[in-house]
Amino acid sequence: MNKRLGFRIFLYCCASVLFLFVGLPFFWLIVSSVTLQRDLTTLPLVFPPPTVTLERYTDIFFNPKNSIASAFKAAMVNSFIIASAVTLLSLAVGALASYTFARLRFWGKRKFLFLLLFTYMIPPIVIIIPLYMLVSNLGLLDQKATLILLYLSMAVPFVVWVMQSYFASIGRSFEEAALIDGCSRLQTLRHVYLPMAFPGLIATGILAFLLSWDEFFFSLIFTSSEAKTMPVAIAEFSAKNTVDYGMIATGGVIACLPPLIITAIFQKQLVNGMTGGGVKE
């Protein structure tokens, strides 16, 4: 009993230390977002801050006269549109491809699967010059559709690799029963596999959303104004001679909210989805 109690205390101590390492930076991000710029640059730093303000948040959401805040708000909307489109399209394409790799037999299946993994592993900087020339010649610079296509090239291989393992873990008896009842392959996927693989779809969908939501490099290269996303907008708060630490912190807090809300809503499905595809029949 004493050993169990000691082990529990040890676990709680480790969890507390981990929470401090993870939680303190986020706590300071929130504090910085409501602290005046002059207080953030004062040495020595005063804590708690003498003045607390929500002006940056109100400017972003309710003050169209503030050009900097309005530009950030537009970038935030762009990020949400692009990430949502990438998530839905990657799940639609990835579910069909995953079912094909998991359940159908065809020549070169394993090779195609590893080819998908290879495309996911290529560093973007290796292909950025020819890719930029191609996009520029097609007149597709600074467009949300361009970023959606580029992000799909990263999200779809990831979804296929995760979901094909998840589909393969579902018993073939379900598929055979559906085929005997007269279902086509698409009907079997829709009525049998997708409901059973719903936790896996939610988990991969959240990860695909985060991949698109946080992506910086492609957005920096292929956008300039209209299709600019939130990571680039946050980076632009750091100018050559001045750095707006308060707006950077505010942008960071706002950028963290959608992933946190989505993860909190689908927490159960996320846990089940990440652990449910590892066992085959």
C-alpha cells in the first residue's frame, strides 16, 4: 500500500512539473496579450502588470478602423476557410483511397502506399522553386485555392496512411455481410466502414486541420495580401526596428483557441481514433 501511495505521489509530481513546463508559456502568452506595450518592454519586468487592457482583442473583432487588427482578422478568416476546406476534402479523398488500399487487391498496392509516404516526407523547401514557377505561370499566386491544393498534397497522404490501417483493423465479416445483402463497394464504405471508423475520421480530421491551420512556409511564399493566413500575419507584427509583442501574444492566443475548442469537443473520439487502428482481425 505504501509503495502504491509513493508511486502515486511520484506520478502527481511528474504531472505537476510537466504542467508547469507546458502551462507557464501559455499563461505568459495570455498575460502579455493584455499588457501594455510599454510595460512589456520595461526592465526589470513588473509582474503582475500595472495595467490590464483588452483593447487588442476588441480592435481585432470590433474595430474596423484599426488597419493592423483588421488585416489580422482577415488572415484569421482565411486560415479558418482554408483549414476547413482542406480537412473536408482530405477526409473525402482519403477515405476512398484508404478503403481501396485496405480492402482491394491490385498490382503495386504496397508500392503506391510507400510512394504516398515518400511524397509526405519530401521537405517543402526542396520543391519550392519549381512549385513557385508553376503557380506563378498559372496566375494562381495569392489565392486561397492555391493554398488548399498545396495543403492537400500534405494532408491526403497522412489521412490515407492513418485511415487505411484503421479500415484494415475492421473485421472482413462486416464487409462480406454487406456485399451478400447487395451493397456495392461505395455503399459498404458509406453504411458500414465510415460509421465504424468515425473516431478515426475525427482524429485524422483534427490533425489535418492542425496541419493546415499552423502551416507557415507555403503561406509565406505563395501569398502576399488577399489569401494571407494567420501564421504569416503574426510574423508580420515583428518589423525591422520594432516588435509589437502584445499583438504577437494576442495573435498567439487567438490562434490556439480553435484547436483547443475542437479537441475539447471531440476529445473522446480523438482518443479512440488514435488507439483504435492498431489491432487487426
